[in-house]
Amino acid sequence: MKLADRVNNLGTETAFVVASQAAAYAAAGNRVFPFHLGDLNLPTPPNIIEAAYRAMKDGRTGYTPNGGLPQLRELLAEDFNRTRGTSFVSDNVAVQPGGKPVISKFLLTLMNPGDEVLYPNPGFPIYESQIEFHGGIAVPYGTIPGDGNFTFDLEGLESAITDRTKILIINDLHNPTSAECRPEDRRKLAELAVKY
């Protein structure tokens, strides 16, 4: 069977190769700091295990609404508003099964072939992969050291904007540098969005 030509644009899945190499290195007795995959190395909290068990025991094992459970969406909106000073409602929240399908749906909804998408680099390699897979042009922007941590390079980001820029992806807190979008950076990003 001949695959679609766009499969040739699907790249940056090298994290799994690195994961295999890191596992072998760790198995040989070496210390490894696993920054290659987003899989947590923390145990699931007991309250989550108990809630999942109760839900299954109560027969809640079918499909959830497409956007997620309404009560969960409401709690997530409240948490985001409390921690970010925003005014989201539950209709602004969608709970999805992982990052890759969300990124793909988002790009398919907003991006046309040839559109430029600014994405953080270093960062989640799937941004670049999905942008190119769907026919977009991936344009990286970086982070810079500051205040004992990393922060977004807003000057570099603005210089990367062209008349073909359609989307700006912001990852906050940013992997792998844990760069945080400070309140003043959020204001500048909002100003850039209005300006362009």
C-alpha cells in the first residue's frame, strides 16, 4: 500500500529513540535525567486512584462528553482564573486525551498550507512535526536566561513575525527549560497579538 505523500512530512518522533537510549544507559547503572518524554515519573495520587475506582464501580465506564466532564471543566476554568487572573468559563475549557491530538486538531482548524506558525524551541518536538505534517511552515522562537530561570525571548519572537504568520504557540510553563510567561510578558504577547 502506498502511503500519502504528507507522511514524508511527519518527523521529530525521535524522542522515542532517545528514550530507548536513555533506558539502556540507565540500565547500565548511569544516572539519567529524563527530559526526552513527557511521561511523569511520579506515582498517581491516591485520591485520583480512588476516584477512578469509584467511577468504575458505579458503572461510569462509557464515553464522556466530547469536551470532558462538565464539573471538571468548571473546576479547571476556576483554577485557571484564580492562578492566571483570567475570566474563562467552562465553555472555554476542553479536556482531551493527550497533547498530540489537540495540537493536530488546533492546527487543522486554524492553519492553511503555507501559513507560518511560531513555536517554542527548545520544546515539545510535536509542534514542529504537526505544523509541517499539515503543510505549515514551522518557525521556532527561543527562550533566554533571566531571573534565575528562563523566560520567553519576546524580541526574537517579534522579529520572527511576518505577513505569513498565522499562529503563535505559547507553552507556559515551558518544557524543557521551565520558562514561565511572567505577567509583563503576557501583556507584551497580548500587545503583539493586537499589533499583528
